[in-house]
Amino acid sequence: MLSELFDAPARIRAIRSGPAAALIEGFAEQLLQRGYAKISARRHVRSAEHIVRWAIRRGLSPRDLGDRALKDFSDHLSRCRCGRYSCANRMEVVAGARLFVRQLQGVDQPPVRDPQPAPAEPDLLKSFCAWMRERRGTSDRGLYNYSIPIRELLRRIAEDPSALDARCLRQFALEQSQGGRWVARRCRTALRMFLRFLIAEGRCRAGLLGAIPIVPHWRLAALPRYLPPEDVERLIVCCDPSSAVGKRDRAVLLLLARLGLRAGDIVQMRLGDIDWKGAWVHVSGKSRRQARLPLTQEVGQAIAAYLQAGRPAAPMDALFLRSRAPFRALGSHCAVSMIVARAFRRTGVKRPGRGAAHLLRHSIASSMLRQGASLQEISTLLRHRSIETTQIYAKVDLTGLQQIAQPWPQVQPC
């Protein structure tokens, strides 16, 4: 792999004859596999050589490099007199050294920030998470949100479910709700799910569910925010079809605007989820519920264009990848929302409310309703578990509402 980065044989021999030659050559191979440009990979290899030389001078083994060594190396760069290595761009040198240390640690994501071992999770919380994965298919992100208040509750009762009573639960819920309505709702949901687990396991009384205070919430009270069809088309057209990023963004926008997918659905999509022969898209939605949606000609062509001339050649099965090295799957639903938000900025389309990706989901539902689709058809496309969730879109059908609206009674003057 070094021969793909360096043309001079003397440079390659210098690396292979130096300390930690095997580690640095493996680092160079990894950089190329992750899609780094050759000029960037060469700079990172140079940074790896630098930190290895620095470590050896301090009596450290290259394999023992960690976060503490990275901090000391960064301090060293401000007064570096090594001579052979350029320190003009200190941030760039530290970035390359950090990538090298990550590989040594076997970490592909952001480096370990705390060298101390994380505190062990309570056994009851581990059992709850396993139960939620098995019974409800809850994602790791959802379990993380649940664990925040549950961990605090277990600390207060010393991990003894028999200590739970109505007064304890009410007091805890009220204290945790000081952060606002959304925090209160999240805490209430987590407590209810945890109590259901305890009841199913026979560890507490079933009547305790009624002790959790209700957070005021009027279901389906708000109107769905949506975009008119012409604004949706402007978002799709703004993607540059000649660039790799434009091909990816157009395919993502079409999946959102034509099939009503959620941002999380797109993050979870894999190459095998596209059935090209049958023209179907397999989607793993909330609670990992599997669904199959029709693959239209427009959406299929956009995905095919991205796969043929836009998707980086990375050894992973995620359908959509980052556009810059290191190439890996989109991190979360926030990455999809950022793609849509950038389209809003390019076109100057004004968002009618918060959010970005979900606006396109609301827009297709509202558009289908105006074109005469039934609520059942919309519910099938959006994969709602209950038709009651879909009924919110009936509020935006002004034409239909005008046909059934009763005249306002005349008020006689006093």
C-alpha cells in the first residue's frame, strides 16, 4: 500500500526500516481503504511517524499510545525541534496522530475520552434493556433515553424494586419534570415501560402504574406542518445530478418526499433492502417493524445513479454513506435532516415549522389527501400502527371540511 502513496522508493524504504514499520504500513492501508485522498493520507502517515519517534524518545512503546500521550504530543508540537517533521499546521499533525492512535486502540469512531472504565450498569437496568429489545424491538438510542431517568431511580432505591411505592414514584416524576414538558414526557414514558417490565417479572405491584402523574397533552391538537407540492419539487431539483453528493442527496430527498420514509428509516437502509426485480423497498421502521413499499421508477433511477456513480467504494452494506473520508454509514437521523436543511438553504424555501426531513413526510400525506386518497391508504404508506394517528391529516383537507361544516348560528343583537 505504501507504493500507492509514495513514488520515491527511498521514502518507502525509510518507512519500512523505521520503528513501528508494520503499524505505520497498516495505518496507510487503512487510510486508503477509507477513501482518504493520497495527499491527505501522506500527511497522516507523516504525523504517525512523528508521534512514533516522539514516543520512543520518551521511552514509550508505540502500542501503548493513548489519549494521555496524544495530549502530551500536542504540547510537544508547540516547542518541537525534531527537524525532520513539519509542525507548521499543528492541528493537522494532531489530527493525523489521533487517527493513528485510534487504529492502535481498535476504535473506528471518536476516540475514548475517559481512560477510566465506565461504571457498571445496574443488573436490573441490563435486564430491562434486554427485555425491551426482545419484546418491543426498541433501538439502542431509545434504550439510552429510557436509561437516563431509570438509572437515577435505581440509585435512589438502592436497586431494590420492593422499595417502590406510589409516593416515591410521584415525587421522583415531579422532580425529573422540572426540565420542561418534553423532559417530563420522556421521564413518564420511561417509568411506565420500566414498571411494566417489573410487573411482568413479578417484582412489583401492578397498581403502581396508576401512580405516575399524567403530563398534559392533547393528542392530535396541532395541525401538521407541510410544504406545497411546488416547494417540494424545488428541493429535489436543487440537487446537482453531476456530483456524487448531489446524487446521494437527490435519492434521499425522493425517498422522503415520494415514499414518506422517516429519517431513521433511511439511516438503517442496506444495499439488500432494494429488490430491483420486484421493484420493492424493504424498510425497518419503528420498533424494527418490517414493511415493504413500492419502488417507483423515479426513486429507483435516483438510487441506481447514486450506486453507479456516487457511492464511495467502501466495504460496508449501508446504502447511504458519508461523502467525505472516512467513508462510513450516516451516523443518525440528524445526518438526513442536515441533508434536507441544506436543500432548504439552497432554494430559499421557507420552512413552515421546526424540523426538516419530517416536513416531507407530512407533505406527501397532505398531498395524497388533497388528491382524493383515503386515510387508510395514507396510513398504509406512512406505516402508522393506528388509523387514529393518520386522522390528523383530515384537518388540512379544507375542501372536504367545507362540505360538512355547519353554518354558524346567527346571534340576535341585544
